[in-house]
Amino acid sequence: MVQFSHMSKFFGEHEALKDINITFNKGETTVILGPSGSGKSTLLRCINLLETPERGTLQIDAIHIDLSKVISKKNRLAIRQSTAMVFQSFNLFPHMKVLENVIEGPITVLKKDKKLIIEKGKLLLSKVGLSHKMDSYPSQLSGGQQQRVAIARALAMEPTFLLFDEPTSALDPELEGEVLKVLKDLSEEGKSMIIVTHNLNFAKEVADRVLFLEDGQILFDGETKMFFDNKENNRIQSFIQSMQFI
């Protein structure tokens, strides 16, 4: 479980997230939607403390943090070991081969046995359809392949929650489809995922739940079907209609 209570995040005078109260459940795929500047990515980055809120509390399983106080290095590390972020820009190590990218974190951070992690890394690359690329360098891969390596790398850390920040926004439609298929497979396996995306069709097909943010506030939190079938909320309807032309 990930839970924020009365969480607020400021950038200078601007309140980017306003008194957020939300619980993300294990085994659930949550998609965060909203217009540009609504606070979607900021909310995601607050979960693993890439952005530190100024108010409220954060709880991930047994870890409970008062965000108004200085967060200890121990708690930051514990939060980041419970979560793994996949960015839109891949962030692979260019000087390392694909398999080396996948196993680096478990070996250096988690101190896992190298032999066991190599075998696990190979299995994860097979899972994302890239066994044949394990000895390649990132520069030799397409954008879609690099993003699938980034997903395998996140899975190798065995996080409780996988966090995705617009994971396909840098890709053309064909390569986007490769990545979305992997995410769909992970969702069907019951992985705990929180995904910021602009792809409404993907959200409709894969998400168990939708959050809709605007101006730093949660305007909708509920089942995916309820979001897309909502005819009463004019703001949601106008958003859905506007996104269909993108």
C-alpha cells in the first residue's frame, strides 16, 4: 500500500499538489490522467521522494513518514527500495551492455549474488522480448527496445510498486505499442503499477482504476469504466474528447 494523507507540494509560491489524500493498493494498475501541468508527474515523483512534499504524511507498507520533517537517509532508501521508477527518457547506462544495465542495481544496491542475478536478468529480458539483445549497447537499440530494457531493470529490483512517468511519450506509435504490450502483460500478472500516460486507449484497456488530476487536485478517483462512462462531469468529458484528437 502507498498512502498520502493531506499531502501538499510547493514549487516556490506555487502549490503544485493541494491536500492530496490517496491510497494505491497492491496488485492494482492505476493510471493517472489530466491536462498538462495538472500535477500528474509531480504526484508520481513524490511517491519515491524524487520530489519531497512539504506537508502531510507518506506511508508505504510499514514505512511511515511525516513529510513536514527532515526525512532520514534510511527512510529515503527504504522508500526507493519499495518503488522503481521508469522514465520517458530510458536513463540506461550507455557504457554498459543491456544485461549489465539490468543486473547493476541488484548487485550494487541490493548486494545480491551475481550469478543468481545474471540468470534472473536473462529471464527478465526474455519476459520483455529482448533475450537476443543482452550483449548489445543501448545505442544499438531502438527507443522501444531501450524502454523495455528500462522496465526489465526496474523489475530486477523487485519493488513493491512500479512507477511509470509517460513511458511511451518519446516513442513513435509502432514502438509505443511494443512497450504498452509489456505493461499490459505486467498488469495481467497483478503487478502493482502506477502509470502517468496520455494514452486513453491504453488506460481504458489496462487500468483497474483512474485518477484524474487538474490544478493539483484529484477530480476523479474510481474504476476505469466509471471514468470513461461519466456523462455528468463536463470537465472529464471535455478532456476525453480533446485527447481523442491527439
